[in-house]
Amino acid sequence: MDTAGGFGTLDWIVLLGYFLGVTGFGLWIARRIRSSGSYFLGDRQLPWWVMVGQSFGTGTNAENPVAQTGASFNAGFATIWYQWKNILITPFYWLMAPWYRRSERTTIGEIVEDRYGSALAMVYTFFAIAFLVFNQGAMLKGAGKIISVATGGQIISPDGVVLLMTVAFILYSFFGGLIAAAYTDFIQGLLIIVLSFLLIPLGLRVIGGFSGLHESLPPHFFDLYSEASGLDLFTIVMLTLNGLVGITAMPHTLSMNATGSSERAGRVGQTYGSLVKRFCTIGWALTGLIVAAMVLKFGTELDDPEAAFGFASLHLLGPGLTGLMVACVMAANMSTCSNFMVNTGALFTRNVYAPRFPNSGDRRLLWVGRFSGLSLTGLGVLFAFYVDQVLQAFLFTETIAALMGIMFLGGILWKRANRQGAWAATILAFVTYYFMNYLMTCQVDGQTADTLRQSFGWLRQSSVDGALGAYVASGELMLVYKWMPGPFGCAMLSGLAGLILVSLCTAPEDAGRLERFFDNMRRSTDHETLPEGESKPLAADEGKDLVLLDLPSWLTAERWHGFFHRYREDLVGFTLAWGMVFGLVGIAWLLMRIGG
């Protein structure tokens, strides 16, 4: 099959124009940085529309279209649930967003310290830095796969793209911090939307429209839910749980919720920025089906399903459009990596450096944040060289966030949770996750088990046969395992059990600590200019009480007094968000019926 064209002069002009434009804009915005508060949190004054762009841009990376297009190319549209695992929890973002602004902290590590103490805060900090490093690596490799294939593999290798991408987002993030990241996120979000849908009309023209698509592919490729995609109901439930618990503990969640000019700005930004991403996911999944039909029609093949997006770009785009696609991919990565770079700097500065050098001035903290973010980004580049399959790297980073999220979410929803329970939850969850995954790699006659139940059966049989040592030794210990619902579900269950049982069997947290923590959560932060010493107003008086806060108290009569008035902001926004979710699912279902 002939390609639509190489990477020519016009493509270079488009790419260079994008690069200079967005970098110049980011550096121009950087002039506003005068303090560490501006650098790390934008002085908590970002408008709602910038918050939407920040949430969408930060949550949408080059590995998303790579992974989703490759998955739907390989197994059908129903694989959209790998990305849509969060669509069923997106309305809950509206309920959870105020937690982070009301904490009045710069990092989630500081929130953990307020709730559980400094030791767990340090554990969380090192997890968070690792999370951001791993995510940066996955995103950079995703961009490398697209750009290398889209340009015919002749101009630059995937690892070469990784290095160039790193230079790109560092240029303005180093000086501009979160303000530069947020405003460029908004602009680059428009390019990400172009990225999501640019290939669809061009591909449909090649394969004969939607009718040609249905003629080329088996019927189950168009199901919104199909076990043939490898995603049964249990897997979807586990992916949804992964997203719900994981999002609460992701280190960049605070900046996406707490940097707005009001609590509602944070709610709107996180909820509707995420819904825009769910909409774009439909485009990525449809692109995968189009590539599958193209491959069949022209009698070619792809050795790596994750090359599907780059394959479509190479064969469908003409002069100028290839450069635009590469610019879109860079936008998807630069927007997120810049935010992550700022967050890694904030975590190191606020949770590692500042406690050890308490007399450091604000200017020193600002520069420590810049250089620590820069240095830790280098580890992300190294992880990018290690990553092979982007989808598995993507699911791995979200899974370790979910395992850490047990203690974070438990600390919000249950006052009785204590630091001993949090330690137990974290340790048990990680040990169980890796033990179960390791067990799934153990072999009998050169074969691995298909299910966790089968693995345990083989484990018992090997013990009876006196071959337990050989069976266990046949497993493979890895940092990144292929994501499977069984090991993840067991890890979550053991972590939750550890949190509850150990918390109940040990002394509760200091009453004063708990009262200070939950009193902040009960008060609105929308009044920033109160006189010195005056308490913030109770959120319940303004209809902004948090319905999820301390769930066990729902069993008390006090919770139900003036219910709608107290929780008006939560209830109305939650309902509207569900309406948007059902609308998006309906659009996807109708799209798969066209031409069938």
C-alpha cells in the first residue's frame, strides 16, 4: 500500500511553528512566576475554563491513543473500557474535588501527613515520585511509537523522539511552573481533539465508509460490550475500581482540583475535562477499527498492534497533515509532562527538602523545585527506554496508585482509620498484588495458567507431587506485569481488610489531629479574603457540604437534617455529570450501529 507521503518541508514548517508558538507562549506566561506558591499551584487563581483544559490536557497523553487504537485494532471496540474504566466514576470527581482545595496543602503527601503522620507521608512521597517518573516514561514511549511510525521510521527512532520530547516540555516548564503548564494545557487540548478525530474521515474514505468497515470486520468488533474483546463484566468492574481508588491518590490530582479560583472551578475542571477525554476515546477506538479494516483490505499486517495509530498516520495523511499530527502528539505529551515535572518538584521540595531545611527562604524553595523536577524527569526518560507495551505500562501506573489509594480514600471516608491500619493496607496490597502476579507466571510443562484459580490449583498439585520448589522457581519476577483483574481484585480486598481490621485492633488517631483534619473538610474555601483570625464558614450553610465525607456518619440522624440544602452543590452537579456519561455511552452505541 502506498503511503500518503513522507515527512516533507510543509510538515516541518507546521511542526516548527507549533513548537515555537507553544514554547514562546509558555515562556511568556512564565513571567508571572514570583514565588513557590505561583510555581507549584498557580496561586490557586486559575479560572474554570483553564481548569477544564488542565484536567483534559494532563489526563490525555500520547500513550492513550496508542494503547486504545492498538487494543481496538486487535480485539474490537469493546476494548474502549480499558480507557473508559473511569467513565462510570467521573461523576464522583464532582464530589471529591473539594477535598484537595480544602486541605490547603501543596501536595497529597502533606495531606497524608495531616491524616496519618510524617512516616506514611514520606512513603507516599517516594511512591508519588515513582508514579510520575513511570508515567512520564510511558507517555514518552507512546509518543515515540506514533511519531516514528508516522514518519516512516526513516527520520527518527522511538527513543530519539523520547529525547526530543523531553527537551520540548522542559523549556517552558522549568521557568513557568504550573501556570505555564495549565495555560498551555488549554491551548494544546485543542490540538489533542484534532489528534483524536483527524484520521477518521480519511480512513473511512479509503475503506468505503461505515458499510465497508462492517463488511471487513467480524460483528463482535462493533459491540460496546463483548467478552471476545478480553473484557468481561468482572474485568470492567475491576478496571472501574482501579480508576476510582487510584485517582484519589495520584499525585497530580491535587493540582487539577485545588488550583482553581473557587471550589466549583475545581469541580468543573476535573469532571468536565475528564468527560472531554472520554469523548475523544471514542475517536481512538474507531480509528483502531479503521486500521484493522485497512490491513485486511490491502493484505498487509502489523507485528505490533500498538503501531496501528502510527500506521494510519503514515498511510492516510498528506503534506502538512503529518506535521500537524506530530504536533498533536507532542501537544498530548508536553501538556502532561510539564504538569508532572512541576508536581515531582513540588513533592521533593515540600515533603523531602523543606522538612530538613526549615529555614529555607521561598526563593530557595522555588529553585529547589525547579531543579528537582528537572532531575527526576531524567529518570522518566530512562523508564521510557525500558517500556515495551504502552498499555501495560499505563495500567501498571494506575494500579500502583490504586494500591496506595486504599489508605488515602479510607482516611477520608472513615474517621476510625489510623496509621497502623494504613501501613497494613499498603503493605498487604502490594505484597498480594506481586505475589498473585508472580504466581500467574509460574509454569507447568512450559505453560502458564489462564486464571488465578488455575494457578492455585497447580500450586496445590505441585505441593502434593513434591514439586513445589520447582513450580515456584519457574515464575518470573518483574516490575511491570500484564494487568489482570484477579490479582488486582485480591490485592484491593487484602488491603481493605488490613485497613479495617488493624485500625479496629489498635488505638485511634489523636482526637485533636482528626478534628483539625475534618474541620477543614467541613468548611468552604471560597472566601479567601476573610479578616485575620476569622474562621472559614461552614460549607453546610452554603449548600456545599460534602456528601462522601465520613460515610459511617450516614447512620446518624444528623446527616439527614436539611439534606438537600446541605448537599445542594454535590447533588445537582453529580446528577448533571451522570447525564453526560449516559449521553457519551449513547453516542458510542449509535456510532457502532451506523452502516451495520
